[in-house]
Amino acid sequence: MKKIIIVGVFVGLIISGWIWSSYQNALDTTLKVVAGDFDYSIKSGSSLSAVIYDLANKKIIKHPRFILWYARLNGLSNKMKTGDYRLTNNMTTQNFLDDIFSGKVIQYSLTIIEGWSFKQLIEEINKHPQIKHTINKIAKEEVMSKLSLADIHYEGQFLPDTYHFPKELSDIDFLKRAYDSMQKVLKEEWDNRADGLNYKNSYEALIMASIVEKETGKASERQQISGVFIRRLNKRMRLQTDPTVIYGMGDKYKGNIRKRDLLKDTPYNTYRRRGLPPTPIAMPGRDAIHAALHPAEGDALYFVARGDGSHQFSATLKDHNKAVIKYQLKGRVRSFSSYKHKKSD
């Protein structure tokens, strides 16, 4: 009798060991994904059993029973999260289970580019295939209402950055993230601004940052350009910056600014009106915001594009006009907005 019991125990231990080994092997086995990776979608209402047996039928995982045992023993059977998951050949079954129980879904991305307008941002959001679209046919002001920001102008309020998100994130939730990011950065930069600036509030700094962003061809010149505009404001000189005129023209802008465009009065025509325009004209990045709040010192009041992305800065109108003739007119002397050419010159 003792021998029977001993043999029975021994056999039981062997069977238990085999079961444990098979159980552990089921968790440690790598997935078999033919194409290298495979995106698998777990729909709302799906059961863990249905998912595991579906993947077993697809020959991606082995030993579905052991996997389900693992989930039951660890109280995870009802913990599976819906969403899209990326399966790869270097993943073990355990890795896969960890992902679906923690909700580590595939992350998609959209990058907001420095200098984009709100219109451009909405166009890119509406084109993104993994974003849930709810605002593609409503006015800009209504979008802000949906964000509970009805009293805030839409332009310039969303921080340029790369944002990662799961499939079916709504466009409104995406915009909320970008808006909150902008408010955080703007507050941080405002709290650490240079002394002696004449901005009434951080919103005016945001407006300036948007102009700096649109005027800058080389990142290293942001603070110099900011310094020019700050000095012009302090001297009550008009900013006379083309990007504000272009923004005020809206859809009428076709690639060129004509003399009549500079003469036409709009709230954004800084050739006609002193001070800052009423709103930002684009979405500035953090570096442009920093530049607006930390302008470079100096005496330059003018700058003109050299044609290579950089600018020539000048302290006097006379030097500025010379720079315009050199870099914009290729040495051909003729009249332009700030200079009347005379044959006697």
C-alpha cells in the first residue's frame, strides 16, 4: 500500500511538474507573427476567452487553456482593456497579456508645427485617420465653445509639439491637450520673463511670440528680432511686419503683398496701426515665446532678409535702406516704401 501511495505521489509530482512547465512555457513562448508585426484590435464587449482562442486559431499564440488559467488564477479575466495592440515576433505571451491588462495600446501621433495657423491645425486634425472627428464642419468660434473657451480667440492658443494618443481620441480632447500645454509653457515663461518689458499681460507676449515665430528664418535670430520689435514698441514706432498684414488679408493673400495691401487699414496691418495686433497670428513654439520674453539687447530698429534665411539688422533708416538695396533689390537703386530714390542721390 505504501508503495502504491509513493508511486502515486511520484506520478502526481511528475504530472504537476509537467503541467507547471507547460503553463510556464505557454507564458514564455514568443508570438508567431508572420509579417514581423501585427495590429490586433480588441473591441468593446469582447471576452478574454474569445480573444485568446481567436489568436490561437490564427496560430499566433499556443496553449490557450494555460493562458486562461493564468488569467483566472491572478484575477485578471475581467481586466482586459479594449483598443489596438501591436504584436511582434519578439513579444512573449506574457508580454502580450501584460499589455492588454494594463491597456498599453498603440499610440498614434500628430505634430503641430511652429508657425501654423489655427486653420492649418484643424485641417491636419481632420485628415488624421486615427482621430475621432466631431468638428470638421463647424466654425472656429464654435470649436472654442466646445472647448469651454468661448471668450478666447482661437489663434495661437495651441502649443506646437508632437502629441501621442490612442486610436479614436476625439479632436476636442486632442485640442484640449495642446491648449493645456500652451497655457503651462506660457505661464512658465511669463513667470521667468526678463525685467522691464512693457507687456500688459502674458497674452500680449503670446501675440509678440507669434510675430517672432513668423519672422524668424534662423532660430538663432529669434531674440534679436524680438529685441527690434520691443524697441519699436517702446519708441511708439509701427512694427511694420509683413506677416501681420498677410494674416489680416486672410484668403485674399495669394503669395504677394502689393502696395495697396500695405495701405489698406485692417486691425492686423502694422504698417497702418501702432502697437501689437489684436490677437496672435500663428502658433508660436516655446523658443519663440522665450524670445518674446527675453529680447536681445541692442540698438537695431530694422531688419531685412538676406535671402538665405538670415537677416541684416540696422540701427538707422539710412543703413536699413542700404541693406534693402543690397539684399532685396540686388544692388539696383530704386524707390521703395521707406526710400524715395532721386537721380541726384
